[in-house]
Amino acid sequence: MNLSTEIFGAVMVVHTPEELGEDQADNVRAFLESRERQKLIVDLDGTETIDSVGLETLLDVQDTLREKGGDLRIATTNYANRKILEVTRLDSMLEVFDSVIDAVKSFA
């Protein structure tokens, strides 16, 4: 799987696919965990559907990055995605930002 990325110094922004579910989760996890940079921002704006496996993937990647001295942030203006993160209370476990720029600044 090849996802669109952007680099901001030591931070990499990864734009997730339209669907982040069971079918894509392993490939997304492998992609995120194989990056050279350990400070990642996952931009969910282009993602239309997320299931529990996709959410679990985000938490797993966060744990892996933290073990390596890095971290994961989420950026999204997508109302449905924010609501999913709130209802599942993952917004208290993952740092969620309204914009990629705000998420990048949080690593400073």
C-alpha cells in the first residue's frame, strides 16, 4: 500500500485511504510502522469510513511509535470521524487536532 505523505521537518503527515477498516488495516499499519520518521500525523479528512479494526490500528501504531520515542497525532475536520473518535472515547487516548498544521505544531 502506498499512501500520500507530506514532510514537515521531522514530522510526516500520512493521508489515509477512503476506507480504514479490516481490509486495509494491516496494510495501513505496515505502511505507518515502516516510515523512517517516528513523529506521524494521520490525516483522516479523506477517510469516509472507519471501523473498530481501523481504530485499533491507530492505537497499535501509536504504541509502536511511543516505544521508539515517537508519537502519533490525528488531524481531521471530518465531522463523522471526529464523532466516532468522541463516541468511542478514543479522543482521550489519541491527540486529535482540527488541522494538519496544528498537529505539526504540537510536535514542536
